[in-house]
Amino acid sequence: MSEIIDVKTQQPASSRLQVMNFLNEIAEKYPRAISFASGRPAERFFDLQSSGEHISHFIQHFAETNRLGVDAAFNRLAQYGRTNGIINSLISRQIANDEKIDCNADQVIVTAGCQEAMDLCLTTLCPDPKDVVLARTPTYIGITGVADLNGIPLVPFECTRPEEFVTELRAATVRAENQGLRPRALYLIPDFDNPTGASLPRETREEIIEFCAAKEIVVLEDNPYGLFRFEEAPIPTMFTLDRRGCVIYLGTYSKTICPALRVGYAILPERLFGKKDRSILLMDQLSQAKSFGTVNTSQLAQAIVGGVLLKENFSLAKIVSRTTQFYRTNRDTLIAALGREFGSNGRKLQWNIPAGGFFLTVTLPFEFTDKEAEICARDYEVLVMPLAFFSLNDSKHRGVRLAFSNTTSEFISEGISRFRRFVNDHQPIPA
Ligand SMILES: Cc1ncc(COP(=O)(O)O)c(C=O)c1O
């Protein structure tokens, strides 16, 4: 059964914070290992060389909208800037086009990557020691780290089938409440989840909104991968489906443009739980927290993003169509390699086929922890992420996450062949 992890007293939280160190260390120690570990975007599509052009493009726009000369506009850009950001209206136009999200610029706060948005939201929504965050396990390490570092307990729940999501969510909420805790937020990645690759169907999204709205639990919808869709029609974002004012949408340009920019954002509902003044208050609190954290998101980085958005006529569709094709090919190569090495899906091992994003998971017939990860890297020269690293309790020890975003077909085929040798040697599976 899922348990509440007390970050102040229990081991898992501190060991969770070691995960990235561990992986970086083994990647450095075994440089010949083919890596399925990192969910980095493919570097071949970065175009930092055009940054100057993007900044110039943005400066013209910035000068016009602020009635400044070009030199004054450059000086304004070089100064400390507005805490909530300077490209808010450009972002709202882009997500209207690409995600069908309807919001105005005042609902947007620009952050230093989505990571800062998560940090601001968690610390602002959970000021009291009794305030907790609900999250499905396994989940993204970034949110776990923010919660752990701020001493905010995460209440995990397990759920393998979407139909069970709200039942498990309700049970976790009741468990927390029975311990005198107050669930303030639910963190989730409805599209192409990290680490599982799974997506939530529309009905589940709607049920979650109804449940959370009734309990006044804020849904933190993190969507860094939603634009990288390989098949099927897009499922509306939870923010779009939300009529109750309970969803905060978290976005980033790390995967669509490049991570070095560190530009992300949070979008607040126009009326938080039906009340405009609650939204305004929350935005003020986020803004105040940011003003003593990063002061403002780098205006230079915002100018690059702004320039791209202006150039692309407020849609990243063209940019992501090239990258999506690449990620889809990698996913197909990976699925084919798994089939070739392990037979049909479900016979010896099981894996899911994500409809987009950067990741899939493989379920193994034996435990796979940091020990096995090191053996795999050292003796078989392939690096995979134990699913246990993303676990909020002590489950998920039989799975691995395979990232297929920053690699190539050749590496994928060879990497899976090495992984098959590890699996066979570790526990021979009958033919
Ligand atoms: C689910 C999820 N959220 C957020 C992020 C981080 O985004 P950013 O680079 O904008 O901080 C990542 C990056 O891997 C991610 O996988």
C-alpha cells in the first residue's frame, strides 16, 4: 500500500536526491555505455547560432510595444526586469495556437524553466507543515526534489489503469486527511508522462478536475512533452477542460527550443476555484516569492524565446514537426529492437508503446535497482534508469525507464541488444 513519506525523518527522501548524482557518476565512469538514461532533447535541432537574430527581432517588437527607441529598448532589456516576465502575451498567443489554451497575459508568470514554476507553486500552495502534495508514483524527479528540499510531504498513490486514477486519488486524500494533513495540490503529467510515457484519457482528466475542484486541491498540470505527439488526435489539456478554476498549467521551452534558455511558465486559472480575487492573490504570492528567488527570468533568454515566437507567427508547430518525426523514428526503432531481442511484447518482458514524448517503460521479471544499473553500465555498456528512482514508496523495483530522445537508431539497436544480454545473464528467461 502507498504510504506517506515524512521527508524530515525517513530515508527515501534523501536517497531520492542522490539519484541524479548517481547517474551522472556512472555515466562518467563508463563513458562507453550507450545511454537510455537521460531525457534530454536531441541536440541536432538546437539552433543557438540564430540567437542574435531572435533578439533583434524581439527588440523591434519590444521597442514598438513600449514606445522606445532601439537603444533604449536594449538598455531596458539589459536591466533588471519585470518579475512576472516580458513575453507573457507572446506565450499566451503561442499556447492558444498550439495547445488551444485560452488565457490572457495576466494569467502567465514566466519562470526560470518549469523547475522554478514547480518550486514557486509548491512553496506558495503549501506554506503550513500540514500541507501536502498528492502525486502518482512513480513520478518526475524534479517535483520530488522540490518537495523534499522544502520539507513538503508528498502523498503517493499507485495506479496502473486510468479508470482507477480517481479511486486511488480519493483514497490517498482520505489517508492524508485522516493523519491531519491537508492535500493542497496534485502534481501530474497527463501527456506522455515522465517516467512512464503513459497519457491520461479525457474522461479521467475530467473526473480528476471534478474531484479536485470539490476538494479545493490545485492540479499542477506539467506538460513539457505534449507537442511531441506521434499518433492519435490530441487530448485536450486539463487546463482547457477545467471549468472549475482548479488547474495551473506548467510549460517550458526546454524541449521545444532548448534547455539552456531556462524559460518556462505557469498559467493560473482566471478564477481560482471560481474566484477572481483568489487568482489575483495567488499570482501576487507567486510573484513575491519569485522576486526574492530569481528576481526575474533572464530577459536575454526571454528575448530569444520571444524572437522565436514572433518569427514562427506564434506557433511552434513547424519547429516541433521536425523533432517529432525524429523522436517517432527513435520510438519505432526502440519498439522494433525490443521485439527483436525479447520476442513479442508481454511474452518475456512487457513494455508500453507511448503515443508521444521521450520515454517508455519496460517491466522485468526481476528487481532492477542502482546495483543492477551499475552492473549493466560496467559489464554490458548500456545505461538504463531504474524505475525505482522515480518511486515515492518502495514499489516499482522491477521496471526501467528507457529514454529515446537524445540517441540514434544505431545506438538504440546496439543498446537493446546489450540490454538483452544483461537480462539473459541476470536471469535466463525460458525461450
Ligand atoms: C516532467 C518534466 N517537467 C519539467 C521538466 C523540466 O523542465 P525545465 O527544463 O523547464 O525546468 C522536465 C525535464 O526533464 C520534465 O521531464
